Amino acid sequence: MLSGKPELEGVRVLSYTVGELGLGLGVVAAYDDPNGYLHSFRKDPRLVIENPHAKKDDPALILALDGQKVVGRLGLFAGELLYEGQNIRVYWLSEFAMEESYRATGVGGMILLRLLALRMPLLACGAPSAELEKLYDRVGFVRLGPLGRFVRFHDTEVAARHFVGNRVLARGLSRIANLALATFYSMKSRVRNHALTYRPIQAFDNSIGTLFASEDRNHCVRDPLMLNWVLKHNPAQAFLIYDGATLLGYCVLKTMKFGGGGSRNLPEMNMGTLLDYYVADSSRKVLSDLLRFCVNRFEGESLDICEFQVCDEKLSNLCKEFGFTKVGGYRIFFKPGLGMTSHGARDWFLTLGTADAILMGS
């Protein structure tokens, strides 16, 4: 175990490697975890251990402990980036959390100092608090993107019930709203059917490597090992995209129950999302077909909404043309490693599945 002297009275910061966590749950079993910060690891430790890009000495979990109580945590996953034309290792930041009563004590800074001491490239994607965003800025993270979140409503009853309160009235209002929205979306998108072929797959093979052969934008490396690790631990639907016999790309769709809450105090709802995608031909015609396929696929599910978090300008414009509502979006932060610079970097190809967000809903 990698640990240092306590930097705040009563609180210490400890780091665990992939190899140490691979010894079993007993490594962290003794800690009191009232906030559930260890829930994801205790639920499925294999997610950390089976990461194909991880080495045994890679840090995987940083904990802030007050006695035996876990008051903060930060997970790490090893990944790969194509950055400035070279493949480099990177750590994805995952589930950075801090007990509220400790947020003004400097414990979060202690965790980040332990992280920065690694001198490795770092990548984070999600919806961090305003305080965490400021902390990222102060320690030299560069803002990428951000992603734009476009929402299509399938069933408005959950939202109506949230705002109206009366179940019967909400159901009546939602029927009218659903009919109006269906008509609106139909008028906006015009073309109802997709033209390309989308073949469902259980696992990726090496053919995916050909897709990225000429891609020189900075991006998270997508190889069969990584994507199949994701599919093993994150129930999602993967498709290869063909134009006739020509492989054009892939997409990964995810349906899940959104727990609600957040800054907007949203209700619980069933949600579909375009988790990840890539197309070698990013023409308007291909992107429009991809969007139509996703919509058609999600219409066959019992969903309240579907969302598309995108950074591509053409795809963003298509979401607007299809009549989807833009509501926020994830932020992405990148910290160059020792001796690296972010100046003059190539453009980035970014999707919702950047860094650990590709595990969303696992």
C-alpha cells in the first residue's frame, strides 16, 4: 500500500494499486463506508482488475480516511490516448467524491496532490461540481469540448408527474404532450428510416482497428480489448455500421434507469443514450443516418427520454434540426503528463464514452 504522512489532522490519504485490489475485497473491507464510496468496487471488483490496459502497479483507488471512515475517494482506470500522433498511457479519473462536511478542509486537494505526484496524463469526463471544476483549473487541467446534451422526449408522464404532482392529471397531460411531440419530431426529421446497415454484435474483433487507421485527431484509443471489457461489465448494445460490404464505423447504445436528483432535481426516468460511436465517413449523410437509427432503436424501448451528448458540430446541428432540446452536457478535462504540452494540439474527437464515462450505467 502506498501511503504518506497525514497532511490534515485526523485524516490520511491512502492509495491502492490494481495488484493490491486484486488480492480481494478484504483489502478495504475493514473501512466504515457510510457514503457508499466503495460500493462500485465491492459490487464488482473485476471491473478494476480485468482492465486490459492496467498493470499491477497502476494506482486504482485513492481514499481519504478519517480514522477508519471513508470520507473521500477517487478511482483510476488505465487507458490509452492517441495524442499528437503518438499512443500514450493515460489515467481516467473515476467517481471523485467527498463527504460534504470535509469539502472545506483541503482533503480534496490532498487527493489531487497524490494524483498529480504520478506525473501521468489524466483525463476526466462528467458533471463535476463547481468547486471541483475550479480545483481542476487550479492544478493545470485543460478544458476540452464540452459535450452538448440533446434530449428527445419519448414519454412525458414522468416529467408531468414531477411537476404536477397528481398522477391522473399528469397521465392525461402527457398523452396530449406525447402526441404533439411525436408530430413535431416527425415533421422535423422528415426521413423515417435509416439506409445504412447496423449489425448487432456481442464482441468486437480486429476489424475495428481499420476504422481509426487514418484518424489523426487526439482521441481515446478504441481497440477490441478495451471495448469488449466495457461490454462485459456494462450491459449495452453494440453495432457495426456498414454501407453495403464496407465497414463505416460502430456505435454503442445504452438504456438505463436514471436515478434523478442533481442540480435540476430531475425525477427518476428510463433513459437511452448514444454511449459511444465512430464513423470513418463523418459526412452529414452518414451522421444523419446514425442519428435516425438511434432514434428508431430507442423508440422500440420503454423510455422516457433519449439523449445524445456530442461534440461534433455537424452532429450537434443535426440534433437541433431533428428538434431535440439542448440541456447542458458533460465537461471534459485533460492534464498533460510530465514533459507534455497541450499547446498546438490537434483537434479532439470526443464522445460521451470519453474516459470512464464509457462505463456509465455499469
